[in-house]
Amino acid sequence: MYEIPWKAPVSISMLDGRCRTVIGPLDAMKCLQSEWPVRGGAYYSYAVRTCEAALKRQKSPSEARAAFICASREAFLTILAGPAPEGRTNGFRPLE
């Protein structure tokens, strides 16, 4: 399989404080399967299925991106967007 890049990457703050930028459904699958803190939720399962379908061209990459964002929220991960205001060290600000 090969990556199908999203129009805009999704950056999330993991529970250990690391910032993880996900660029498409293949990267999302790797993140969900090896780095995800909560694997039992409904949105987690939906994100896995939708990313797999996007890689098989059965769903759109934007659907996979939306499912990944829902799974991120379900896992209480902070979704980051754009440059940080002055004084923030990680380079991103929380998505509002």
C-alpha cells in the first residue's frame, strides 16, 4: 500500500506530550495501531475501517481524515492547528 496524502495533515498532542502529525490514511493506520492510547472505542474502530477503505479506494481520504479526528477526540487527544501564539514551545496551538 502507498500513502494518499490528505489536503491538510492532522497534528495531535499525544498523552505523553509528543506532537504527532498524520499525513494520510496509511500514516493514520500506523498511528492507530501502534501509538493509540485507547483502542476500544467506537470511533477508533470506525477510523480503522475507514482508513482501510480509503487505502482500497472504497472511501475518500477526507472521510478517513474526519474519522481519524473523531477517534482523536474520543481518546481525549488535543488536535493542534496552525502556528502557536508567542510563548508556546511546541509550535502549534490547540484547535478551537
